[in-house]
Amino acid sequence: MSFIKHIGKHGDRKVAIIFRMVPGEDHMCLVTYPDTLPKQFHNAIMKVIESTPGQQAENLSDALHRNLLPDGRQILETLHREGMIKKVATQHIIVTPNATSHVHLNELNKMLGDINTGNEASDKMKKLDENSGLVDRNTMRESQAQTPVREEYKGPDIDMSDFSDTGLARQRQAQADRMIFEADQLLTESKRLQEEAWHLDPSLKPKKTVKKKAVRKKTVKKSTPKKKVTADPVSTSDPVA
């Protein structure tokens, strides 16, 4: 198979697949985004991936564990300490062996796991490889139909070498616009996944709560008794002369 192992895509971003499956969570994997890392990280990781030991490693983590950054730090440990490793669902990672085919990582993991079960799995891998990829065209079309294609961000061309106040302002504005765009994409994707989850298990869908209107108690005004006005007693005696 003529493709570089341990490389895939998450949406429109390239990922280096560090662990194809998280122990105890076969549906999750651990990845890092090389193109977003500092140059020393990016170059060191890509050098390990493209090396013979890197391509022979079952998991990229094994090769990264044995290699160092230019400053002498261990690559895998530093990626972990710096928070540069992310956990992602395997169904959202796409491995692209060539320009005409692709396979989701969860499908690849299943096929690789089945190889040890006998000739049937090996024959399946051979058949898929003959179709110029890891999945046959019918499966690929079905997968493409089910997975929505994320729109790529197309922003203005920014001169990244312009360090004037205006140039830096434009760079920051472009970065902010891209982040807003990606946030909208993630929000749309999260809503789609949420709907799928509710369809598979309706009990997960939050129940609508009807707010009861507060009943006001009628207050009865107590009437204060009116005071009786008593007339002064009339004197019957004659006035003193």
C-alpha cells in the first residue's frame, strides 16, 4: 500500500494518529495536529513518521517515545505535558491512501484487527487494495453519502511577514474570522451528532418541562370596624346666672 502510515484528516485538518485506539475505548483515538504545532515539534514529528522505524511501528506513540526534540526533551512526553494530544472519535478520522479513496479509522481498525482471524480477512484486505484503496468504491460512496462534507474556510490572503501594526491587526482579524467559521462548523456537526444520538437512544433526549403558572392567592382585605360617634350628654340643669 503506497501511503504514509499514521497520517489522517479530522475535518479539513491534518492529524498525526498517535494511538489508533485508546485502551478501553476502542472507538476513540489520540491525535495531534502537526500543522498547528511550533516548527520544532512539527519537523521532529514528521521526521519520525517518515522514518523506517516510524512506518514499521504499529502505533506512532512507540516511535515518538524513542525520539527526542532538538532541545533534548522526549517527543511523546512533551506533547502530553504541553496538552498537544487530543482524544477524537475514530469515526471522525479519515485515512487517505491516495487521491481517489479514503477510509474511516474505525473501519481501518476493524480490518486490521480481523487480519489475525484467518484468510477471510486477508482476502478482504487484498480485494480492497486492488480497488486502489482501503475500501471498495461501493463502501466509499456509502460512507461519503452518510458523512457530511465540511466546507473549507476560504479567507483573504494575508501577508504573514508584515509585522506593522496594520499587518498584525489583519493577521489577528483573519485568525478570529477563521475561528468563528470553524466554531460554526463544529456547532453544526455537534447538532447532527446529537440528533443521531437521540435517534439511537431516545432516552437521552431531554424532556420538555412545562412550567406551571404560579397561582396567586386572593387576599381578602379585612375591613376595620367604624368607631361609633357618641353625642355629648345634654345637660338638663339651668345655666348658673
